[in-house]
Amino acid sequence: MRFGIHAGPQDCTLADLRRLWRVADDEGFHWCSVWDHVYSVSDLADPAKPAFEGVATMAALAAETRRVRVGCLVFCVCYRPVGVLAKAAVTIDHVSGGRCELGIGAGWNELECRAFGIPFPPIRERLDLLEETAAVLRRLFDGERVTFEGRQVRLADALCDPRPLQPRLRLWIGWNAPFLAPEVFADRNATLDRWCARERRDPRAITRTVNLGLALGRDEAAVRRQEENLRLMFGPMTDLVRPGILVGTPAQVVDRIGAYAKAGAEWVILALRAPFDWEGLDLFVRDILPAVRS
């Protein structure tokens, strides 16, 4: 199993994020990512909280690290023209020395779109845009001159030069399941397998990952304190995400990760939000990672 860290760049300083990224890079995590929002999403009723922009933050992540794969969960295809996103991704690939992973999605946050004058079409149109964006990005990254006339995307003899450093910059689409209990994750996995059979696609070719929060303590009293701190991180969403939080002592969290592995998870990504729990993260690195990897 591989492990990653996904940190929303909100309600924190850039120094906080850099500290977190260095932990991911130095302690053997495989993946580190940001998200693509211009408003804080911990409390949708109060979006006027500090939040950094996704592309610039991912570039900073790439420059700050040396080993981890760097990504975003996920870039909203409504927010930037496809050519601009392609050029940004290639630039980040060069900054990182070939470690860029490009996640894209249809987007959901109508509030921030409305605030910043970003078009937010109905879901069917956003999904059409997602499909066309993926097709065009693949061709641009592979070095083609692209002329494309789609429902949403139009390019005329477009070229993305320089090419990515890595031979094939990967696209991730709808690949990460957030805050699900192991039994729900297993059910989603089974659904994906059925769709693979229907579409005649090898299910083993799809990486199964899960985003999970963390409330880890050395003893039960510390665990209770960490659970109370969850409301500082997730606000009104705490009860919604609670089934997908790794809560407990080290032994309990190791068992919980084992349940996700049994349910089909190949990667566990810690979804961390400010105020970051440095003590819990250090305990995860010292006690959880060695136990799971052994």
C-alpha cells in the first residue's frame, strides 16, 4: 500500500504548507497534493477565509520537494482554458523534475464560480467539458498539433511545447474516494468493477485510492482530544466526513487501514486541514507507517 498527504491550502500560511510538504518528502510518502478552490470549503456558509489558488500552490509544492509525486485533487475544468491548464501542468512537470500528476474533474462549487464570474453550466455540460478536456490534454502532452472542434472545447493547430519531462504525464479522472467507511469503499469498488466489465476494461488498470482524515493519539485521552479538534478542521462538515476519519490509537488505526486494504484500497491519502495536527502526523510517521509496511 502507498501513502500520501492531501492538504487543502486554506486557513493556513505558506510556511505551514511548506512544513507539511517537507514531511511528505522526507518521510517516505508517495504522493502529496493540493486542491483547486478559490474559497475555503471547510465552511461554505463563510467562504471569506484565506485560501490559496491551486496551480500556483502546486507549483510551490513541486519546487519545495524532491521525491514525492505532486498532484491536485482535482483541477476544475471550468476554471481555465484547456491550453492554459496544459501549459501549467507541463511547467510544473519541469519544476518538479518529472513528478507531476494531473487530476481533473467537472467541479461542484457553484458559490465560488458565481463570486468570481466563472461560468458554471449544468452537470451534463460540465461532464462533456471534462471528457473533451481529457482527450485534448492527452494529445497535447503527447506532442500533437491539435485542431479540435467539440461541444465545449475548440483548438486550432495548438501545440504544447516544451513537452513534459516524464514520458507520459498521467491524467487522473474521478479516481479518489473521500471520507468513506471501509464497507462503503468496498461497495464502490464493486460498482467500479461492474462498470469495467460492462465497458470491457481491465479493472486492475485502475488505481484505487481513498482520502481519509486523521485523529490519532497515543492513548484514549489523546484520541478524544484529537476528535474534538476535527471540528476546527472540518467545521460543519465534520459529521459528514466522520466515517472516513482514521480515529484511534496506533494499533486501532493500523487495523482500520487493514480494513481499507481488504476493501480494495491501494493508496491511503491523509486528507489534512489546518490547523494541522503535527503531533498526530509525527505519530503516524513513527508508529503507523512502519507497522503497515512490515
